[in-house]
Amino acid sequence: MDRSKIVAIITGAISLLLAVAYLLLVQLLDFRGEMVPAPISTLTHMVSVLQT
């Protein structure tokens, strides 16, 4: 086998490993549940009320 074919096979294998790892990471993060919005600080709300 040529050196270029070996490099192409190794690069493809690394690419597949990274793709599978990415999909597993996304599934793991998605498994945590529904996203909850960040709480609104009462200080920020008071400042916005005073500015209007």
C-alpha cells in the first residue's frame, strides 16, 4: 500500500471517531432534560422599571 493510502485510511478513522464522540456528547447533553431559562435578577428588573 502507498503511504498516501495509509494516511487517508488513518485520517478517515480519526474523522469517524471524532464524529461518533461528538454524537455521543450531544446525546449525553440532550439526555439531561429540558433547558430551563436563566432566572431574571430582581435588581435588573427594578433598574429597567426605574428607567422607563
